[in-house]
Amino acid sequence: MALTKETTSSIVVKYGEKDTDTGNVKVQIALLTERIKQLTEHSNTFPKDASAKRALLKVVGQRRKMLKYYEHKDLEGYRAFIKELGLRK
């Protein structure tokens, strides 16, 4: 259920300023988005898995907080990033 090292490293390279830039807001949001995709797929496959649903809600809340922070920090960058990830808002 966790992200693989290859997936994580590719996201960090794509959205980070450096290859080791895992603390960047954009990188963290992209990683959370990938995790949400995995948990959503798992929840659709196993609808009675309550712990996966709870984990999904928790990760969605974390991403929402990060997006709110990024929106206040850099509005134009936020709008471009939302379009790039394909998120609604």
C-alpha cells in the first residue's frame, strides 16, 4: 500500500528543486496525491475495509492543509500546480 521508492524518487525529481528536496511543499502535495490515488483504488476494490477509508480521509485532510498553505504562500504557483496535478478547485 505504501509508495515505492521508484515512484517517490520520480515525484521528487519532477516537482522538487533538487533530487533530495523532499520537504518542498509541491513535492509533499504530489506524494500525498499519489497516495490518495492508491487508497481510493484500494477502497473501491475492498469497500468494507474501514481502516483504509479512515487512512484515506486522514491523507485527504493533510493534503488540504498543505494546499491551503501553498495557496497563501504563492497564489499563481498554486493555480498552475493544481492544473498540473489535475485537481478540482
